[in-house]
Amino acid sequence: MTVGLALATLPFGLALGLAAALAKTSHIATARGLAEAYTTIFRALPELLTLLLIYFGGQILLQKIAAATGLPVDVQVSPFVAGLVALALVFGAYSSEVILAALNAVERGQIEAARSFGMSPRQVFRRVRLPQMLRFALPGLGNNWLVLLKDTSLVSVIALSDLLRETTIAVQATREPFKFYAVACVIYLAMTALSTLAIARAERAAGRGFRSAR
């Protein structure tokens, strides 16, 4: 459940982060303002508070919408969905800053050269900016992934059966806190170690063909 929630959150968080980063580079003031507001709010709020607002506030909002439309339905928000939405919003807010810095790190000359070959803005982004951006963004996004993996433990407060919740249930049943929390620590460390290896491999693959300036 822990790994599944993190993996399900990742694409949505990356999409939000990329959209916010592109909005911040937009010539439209409204888009820039909305992106800044989004990142400011969700980087400022504690992750646990965001999760509780999405879980409880989402149910209230959906019930009010159902009542307004005359639908006699008792709307319940799935803990998994609430956790995914909350974690994606936080992950996207932090990732937008990483992606924005990576976009700005792409050499201007490469973009101008692509345009001189007659590439459209979309082609320039897809063929020049995006590959270069990924190379610069991977270290920061990798750190965000490790934080996301640990933040999944917060969903235990809304009764989702993740690693921490199952550990807590085992502790309450056996009264052996050190034993079970130690095992949970080992599992989290193993997931982090495997993730770190995967991130390092992805960074090497993205940097293939580039030589560091000395």
C-alpha cells in the first residue's frame, strides 16, 4: 500500500509541478499568479493539515454538491484517493520549483538554434528543453520522491492500511513497540535505499553524452 500510493501519486504530482513551472514562465499574468499562489499555499501548509483538509473537506464539499443537485447520495471520500490528492498537491508544489530551475538552466543558445531551424515552440520544448530539463531536474525530483515515500505514512491517520498503520496495530496487539517499529524502520530504509539506487541510475542515463565542465 505504501509503495502503491507513492507510485500512484508520482505522475499526478509531476504533471502538477510541470504545469505550475510552465505557468510561471508564461506571459499571462493570471497564470503566473495562480501558479505562485498554488506553490506558496501548499509549500506553507503542513502535509498532515493538507491531508485532513482534503479528506474531511472533500467529503463535505461533495455532499453539498450532491444535495444541491438533488441527488440522494451519501458521498464518502476514499482514504486512498484523499491521500493521493493531498500528496500530489504537495509533491507538485515542491517539484514545480525544481522543474522551473531546470527549465531556466537550459542554455538559451540551444533554444535559439532550434528556432532558427524552423521548429515550432512545441517542438522546441519536446526536443530541446524537455530532455535538457530532465537532466537538470532529476537530482531534485529524486529528493522529492524520497520525501513522498516517507510522507505516505501520514495516511495512517485517515485509516488507510499503510505500513505505519499496520505497524501501530501490531504494536497495540502485542505490546512490543520496539520490535515492530524497528522492523518498520528497516522496511523504510530498504525502500529508500532501492529508490536511491534507481535515482542514481536514472541520473547516469540522463547524463549520458554530456561531460562535466572542469
